[in-house]
Amino acid sequence: MWRDVVDLRDFYGSGLGRVVRRAIRAKVRAIWPNTKGMSVLGVGYTTPYLGPFRSEATRAIAAMPAGQGVLHWPDNGTGLTTLVDEIELPFADLSMDRVLLVHALECAEQARPLLREVWRVMSASGRLIIVAPNRRGVWARFERTPFGHGLPYSTGQLSRLLRDNMFTPTHSEKALYVPPVYSRMMLASAPAWEEIGQRFFNTFGGVVIAEASKQIYAANAEPVKKPKRRYVTLPQGNPGAPTRS
């Protein structure tokens, strides 16, 4: 079930939400350090993470599913958000170089059609990043944050889902090791939590961040099967019949 866009906005406006944004944004930018001249699409609630791409990408668009709702973004200037049906994205085939899914896959009622639509709009050399709640992490167990809703995934489950929908997983890691609490002391120590978690408790990060490339299948030419020759035995003539001379 989709989270309401207003609830998501309010979460990212909180102290805990700002910590989440910094941690995940750093990972996404490390995976995609340069998007100059590219088209970047965010599906779900991705506006907290698309900001850095606006200055370098040719275009950056936030597609918000109808079940979630839509808000204007950015705050100043022309709106770059659109309300969409997640299984019928209003973009041309092969039109996006980078696609980012946040607060999307775990909420989608039809995950496979969503991924197939993403596959359709991605260019042949495109890359996809999915940020989803980690099934083994603490964040998926607390409903006070958006990551405590929807269907969480383990790294293996997400990898299999990508492969089943014509993507090749290329990279995965985790983030959000700080406990999902609003304590100022805890939030102030978030960078230390991230560093310690990456080194010693990698399995228990709050989110899985998986990158994948588009899998292109080339049709294998099948040899044309030549029909086998069949020999038919013709009936022999009557031995007693007269022979013409």
C-alpha cells in the first residue's frame, strides 16, 4: 500500500528524515557520480534525492504514483513532478538513462509490471537504482518511518526479482545503521553509526541499495530445418499382365 505523499514530506522535514536523506543520497551519488547530459527519472518519492542531479543532468523528473499523490517540486521554479500510473509510465521507450526507485517497489501492488515499465523506458545503456527496506534491518520493524511499511527485501530477494525482470544486478550495499529514533544525541552520532555499521554490521543496514543494468536479449537465429526426404514405395505391376511391344 502506498504511503501518502504528505506523510513522506513531513518525515523528510524532520531531524530523522534529514539524517536518512544524507545517508542514502551519499550512497546514490557514489554509485552515480556523474550524470552530465543524461535524463534522470525518479519513481516513488524521490525528490529528497534528485536535487544533486538537477544541475548536471539534461533533465530530472520525479514521477509520483497516483496511489501516493503528488506535490510540487522544486519549491522554486518550474515543476518537475508528474502524477503517473506506475504500470503505465508516460515516457517514451528508451528515453531515460538513469532511473531511481525510492518508496516505490515495497509499496507497489504489482512489482513485476512496475519493473517491466522501468525496463521499457530505460535506454540500452541505462542504470537502475532501487532503495528498499532491508528485511533483516531494524528500520523495517518500526512503523514510525516510511521504511516500516510495505514489503521489505533481502539482498538476495531483490537480486532475484531484478533478474526475473530482465535486469542484471551490478552492485548492492546497505545504509541506515543509526536506530530509527528521534533522539538528538542519536541523530548527532549518525555518521559514526554509518561508519561502524558498514565495517562490522553490514547485514543489518536499514535499507538495501541495489544497482542494475538493462538486460538486452539478442534473438538467436534458429537453423531452418529442411524437410526430410520421404521415399514412397510404388506398387509393382501385375506380373501376369501382357506387355506391350
